[in-house]
Amino acid sequence: MDAKKNVSRREFIQTSAVAGAVAAFTIVKPQSVRGTAANDAVSLVWVGLGGRGTADANGLTAAGARIIGLADLFQEKVDLARKIFSSVPESNCFTGFDAYKRVMDLKADGAVLVTPPGFRPEEFSAAVAAGKHVFMEKPIGVDTFGCHSVLATGEKAKAKKLSVVVGLQRRYSKNYAEAQKRIASGALGTIVSGRGFYLTGDVWDGRTWPRTDFPTEQHWMAKNWYYFRCLSGDLITEQNIHNLDACNWVLGGHPIRCAGYGGRKWRKYIGDIFDHFNVTYEYPAGVHLTFMSGQFCTIHDSSEQILGTDGMFINAGRANMKIEGKNPWEATPGDDANKNEYEAFLASVKTGEPRTDTQHAVDGTFVTILGREAAYRRKEVEWDKLWKENQKLERKTYPVSDI
């Protein structure tokens, strides 16, 4: 986790690309590995039955998996999931805050973890302890303590030869992998700076659920989880991780420090997360990346630009990616990163060649925490110092100013 110092930008990204080989992945069709009979499918238990979890469960089953167990805090979520996956017996369905522990006792190849990210580290630990391969959504935690935990669990998964895939789809985009490879080979010349955006409307369209509908404060917060930093990590962590992890990838590693601002300009009706951030990261060799996000906008812009002396990399959307300048390149149509990651996970389980997404997922999560803390504290924060703080967010609301 040490910041990389005293190397040129070209050396930094080339060394990182070769050493990590993160950009390289092979998609193997499950049917090319072995047959597609029902009893040959990768069996999975599914924890966290909300919208994102349903998309992942559908994508994984379409790629050849079989859901055999369900777990969620709320019974209505289990009921909805069983309408889609009717073959799951009631005896394999669990509810409550400990549901993830009980579902791990089922005999299955792997686990799909898609609860609010504040719960992710302990669920990941339980899955690996149970000997299960893991597909889990980003982010992998909401604080430094969670990042430390996931990193340690990832090492245990390696020792057990368990595959770990994290839902950072840009990492499984063939086009993004090609762009990263070209940039690492010098397509942009000397990289100078970058900028990124995640501008969108209010999450959940402003929907909330009243406290009186739930038996405890923890149940109410879990239902409204996005609005609480201890469960979502704030919008920069839960949502903006896609862009910031991709910038880490293209730039060859994580930043050294960050300064930033943000606040609650208008979303004051629930919770304690900000509704906008504006942060600037300093990467090795003096490369600065400015990132702006907000959930109050009438437009949607989720994009990144990396600027160099010989050209510029532009990702203006999944179907619009290119390099302009001396070494031009354009993305190939038809790249489905979601499908790619589902197929890669299942192939890794079937072939016994585990994937190891933990390190870059921890770095991708922590870069968002670095930006968040810089904005919260309204001062420059260094990566190494924040990592050593080992901050742990309690599961409670926090007072915030109206800045």
C-alpha cells in the first residue's frame, strides 16, 4: 500500500501494467470448459436480494450458474427473489442480520455478495471461511478498517485457491483493457493530468422509508442504506468508485494524497451523506486528477479523460471510448463488460484458475475514501497516513454541516 515515489510516469505505469497484469483477462465460455447440464452448473448462494443483486443473479445464471440459496435482512426481498428463482426451496432461504452466516452452511461452489457495502467485509470473511468462491459487488467496504479486513481475507482466499471477482465492470471491458495497454506503452506520451465526472440525479429519486415502519433503528437504516455513510460509504465511495478505480488502472496505481471539498447543499431530508464532491488527487510523478461528482444534476455524465503530451484518452460512456492525438484509437462496438465479468468468474471456478480482484478493489475503494475524508476534513489527506489510521465507521448517523 506504500505510495510509489521517485519514478517517471512512463516507468510507473509500464511497471505496474507488467507486474499486475490486471488488464489481461480471458473470457472462457462455460460450455467450453465442461458440459452445461443442470448438475454441472456452478452453484451459488446469493446474499443481498435488491436491484443490483437481482441483476447480478440474472447475469450469472444466464452465464451458466445456478442459485441454490437466498439471504437477506427482509422477508419481502426473499419472497420477490423466489418468484424469479422458484427452484430454491424455502429451507434454503434465510432472513435477518445473521442470514449471511446461515446461508454459508449450504453446500455451494460460491457466494454472491450484494448487500450494502458496510456489511461486505464480514460477509466476505464468512464466505472464504466456508470455502466458497466469491463474486461481490463494489465497493468492498466503507472505511479503512474494512479495507484492511478485505485485504487480509483476500490473502486467505488465495491460500485456499478461491476465486474472487469484484463488480468493477471497467476492469472486464475489453476496450478499457486495450486502452490501458496502449497508455501503458506510451500512447499518450508523458501523462500530465486528468479529470473525471459522475454527475447524475438524486439516488432512488428521493425515495425514503419512514422510521415507524421498522422495529429497530438498524432495520430502518439498512432499508435506507444509501443515505448513511456507515452503510454506503457516501456517494463518492458507493457510486464514483467506477470512475476512480478506472483512473487508478489507467494511471498505473493509486494517488499519494488528495485535497477536496463537498457538502450537503440540498439533500438534507435524511441521512448524513454529501450530495456533491470536488476533489483533486496527486499521483506519482506530479500527475493531478480532478474529480467532480453530484447527485443533484439534470444531466448524466460518467466519464474520464487522461491528458498527455502526445494525446488524450477519453471515456465518454461504454460505447464511446477513444484515444486522440499522435496514436489514435477507437473502441470496438459490442463490448459487454457485465457479461464478461460473469463469464470470467464462472470460468475461473470451473477451470480451477482463481481470479484475484481483491488488491485493485481495495485500492479502488480506498481512493474514494481518501477523497471523501479530504472533503469531510476540508484539508489535504495523505494515502499512507489515512491507511495507518485504520478508521472504522460505527453504524450510526453522524452530524454533518450544511456546507
